[in-house]
Amino acid sequence: MRLSREMVKYMARGIVASLEAKELVKLLKPADAVIQKIEAVILEDAAAEDRLDAEVKKLLASHEAEISKGGMDYRKLFEMTKHKLAQERGIVL
């Protein structure tokens, strides 16, 4: 995961504060509970992306010889594969 838990907490607080300040939402539960739920969603999304990254690495490792023999750019191939799998699985990156 690229974000620390503290950064996620900071972002979640900012989201709630911004929505409340703009009067876009009226919280029916305490702000702390909403913040915790937003944190959980962000962390789960980040974890899903981490799992996808690991799967792509494993997939490309099984084709390592072909990749190097074909002179392909690993980073570009990684990104293309990741986006394709994310699209197939409905994961928003």
C-alpha cells in the first residue's frame, strides 16, 4: 500500500469535513463512525490493488523468459496487464 494509515485517516477526516462544510451530506451517525467507515473502504481498496499487483507479478514471472527474449518493457507490460485484469474484475484503480 502506498499510503500510510495516518494519511488515510487524514484523508477520511478531510472528506467528511469537506462534505459537511459544503452541506452536501447530513450525518446520521457520529462523524467518527463515518470516518472509520471511509478509512475501511480506502484501506480495502488499497489492499485489493496490492493483491492485484502481486497476481500480475506472479503471472509475468511465469512468462519471464518470453518477456526478456522478446525485448518487452516489463513496466509497460505490468501496467497493461494490471489495467486489463482490473477492468475484467471491476476494480477501479
